[in-house]
Amino acid sequence: MKSILWQRVSAPFVEPYVRYQYADILHAIRLGVAVILALLVNVLTGFPHGEWTTITVFIILGLLQYQGAIYTKAKERILGTLLGIVAAFSILWFSDSVNAWTWVYYALIGLVSGFIGYLAVRKLGYTGLLTGITMLMIVSNLGQSNMSQDGIYRALNILLGTGVSVAVTLILPLKSTLMWRFLLSSNLDACSNLYAGVGKHIDATEDTPVNVNTKLNSVVFPDDGVPVNKTLVTALQQINKRLLAVRPHIAATASESGINKTTLETIQRTHRNIIGTIDLLLSAAPRLANIEIDDDNHILLIHYQSELTQAMQHIAAVLRSPSDEVFRPITRIAVSEYPSVQHLAFEWQGYFWLTQTLQTQLQQLSELLQTTKPQWYAASGLGYQRREQRRMKEQGGEGGLDV
């Protein structure tokens, strides 16, 4: 009993699948711990304007949960602060060395600020913004040395706050790479079920009664009179919800894994195309129930259903797995080997064309994932891989993630 209770309590801290189910709560705990540590750092250092340490913690961790995004924000903040200090001291040195007039000093600050602003909107972004803010905290008050010192202390506190933020993320790591994997895996599993449901729906609609009052929970009749399975539509909505949830993790996954962002965008686009094709198949299925198909092409249809359903399940399983497995090629079924398809009704020809499109999209996704696997596999963390392998060996199964 104690062992089971301990597993439940410790699961969010040691099992990534469970951890991501409680990501919001763990994020709140981590932020609270980071603020306390920042306050203790202020006590130990005794630097003036210690509030900037805690402010920095909130700026970096407040809206960011996953390591890739946090590290990117932290690097930008550190770089911006250091560049701001360099820019400020360069202005002060120049002003003192040439004994410049006051208007020259202000003109120089304006010129440098404009240059930083130009770079901020072109390339530097947040780094440029922090560069300008840090510089102005130091140089804004000419002749007031205490104000310049305050600016320096603020900059030092920003660096300390950034260090605290990064350190706390190592205690309860939430990796975007893992979240990216889990969301994509969950969607492919759901897509395989949805695609299998499309095939069943073709057969099921043959016996669908015309009476609108019957089976109302499973079938509705739009304006065109074609029945639509509400369960499949609901499943598609959940798939689209996960698709949108993947988007914020792409940049952070690129940062964690080193995969080119363009490649991740291509994977995301292929992911979206697969969902779109299945949506079209779902829309076409009810119209096919009353259109005849010969036995040979019915066998082809079943063959497609089996192969592509298994392909999606396989890709999902490899994405979830902590073992270094390989994505197998998608079986290519050539419609050209079934010339009778050309003699089918237009609706059936369109359905087979969509199915071939889905096959091509799955092959493309499999190849992209196999090519990038060494990077996203390593970025998932060796600790995670080993823990999951041990757990699967002990429990004989996989964990689940409901997102």
C-alpha cells in the first residue's frame, strides 16, 4: 500500500508522461521555489535593488514552462544585459576621455539608442530591447555617479535572477522535445483510430435508418441529407486541438535538439496535411455507402485500411518509445496494379486518390522523423530514456499521456 502511494506521489517528479499531465502545477511549484531562492540570493549578496532579481525570475519563468524556451529567454536576457553594460561604459569612457560637451553626450546616447532600436526590430529582438534598457539604466543621469552605480547593480541582479531561473529548471525539467514527441504520438494514435473509423463508417452507413429520430447521438443529418458520425467529428476536434498545442513547442524543440526549425516546420506541415486528408476521407465516407464497389477493389480498400492504420500506430509507438527503434518504410500499395479502379464511380476514384495521398504523407513523415531522430532522441534526455526502459521492463507496458 505504501509502495503504491509513494509511486503516485513521486510519479510527476520521475516519469515524464505523468509529469506533463501535471505540468501547470509543477510550473507553479517551480516558480514559487525560484522566487524564494532569488530572495535568499538578495539576502546573501546584499546588492541594492534586489527586486530586479525576483522580477527577472518572473519575466523568464512566468509564462514559460519548457526548458528550450526558458534557455532561449535566459540567453537573450544575459546577452542583452552584458551588451548594455558594454555600451554604457563605452559611452561613459568616450565622454570622459574627450571631455565632451553635455549635448554631445546626449546626442551620443540618442545615436546609440537608435542603432540598438534598428537592430532590435531587424535581428536582435528581445536581446536588443534588454541592451537598450540596461544601457539607459546606467547612463541616463549625467553627473550622478550613484545613479550609474544603481544601474550596474540592477544589471548584476538581472544576471543573478537569470541564473536562478535556469538552475530551478534543472530540478524539475519540462522539455519541449518530449512534449513535441508525446503530442505528435498521441495525434497519430488518434488518427489511426479515426481512419479505421472511416472504414467502419462506410459499412455502418449502409444500415443507417433514414428516420432522424433514431441513433441521434451517433448520427446527424446536415442540409445535404448525408449522415455524419458525431463521435468521429468529436475525435477530429481533439486531434486539431493537439495540433495547435504542438505549435508553441517548435522553436523550443529546435533550441533543445539542434534540429533546423525549417525541418520541424515541415514535420508540422506534414502532420497537419495528414489530419486534413483524414478529414476529407471522413467527409467522403458517408457518400460511398450507397455506391457499388466490386470485390477486387473492396479487397484493395481493406488492404489500404489495414496497412495505413498500422503505419500510423507504428510511428506513434516509436515516437513514444524510450528505445532507439527505427521507423520502418510505409508499405506502398500501387493503385496501378488494380486497373479496375479506373472504372469505379467518380466518388470511389476520389476516395482512393485521397488514400494514396495519405500513404505518401505518412511516408514523408516517417522519413523526416527517422532523419532527425538522433537529435530529438538525444535531446529527450538519457535519464528519461533509462527510467522509461526500466519502468517498461518492470511493468511490462507503456505510460499514457492525455493531452
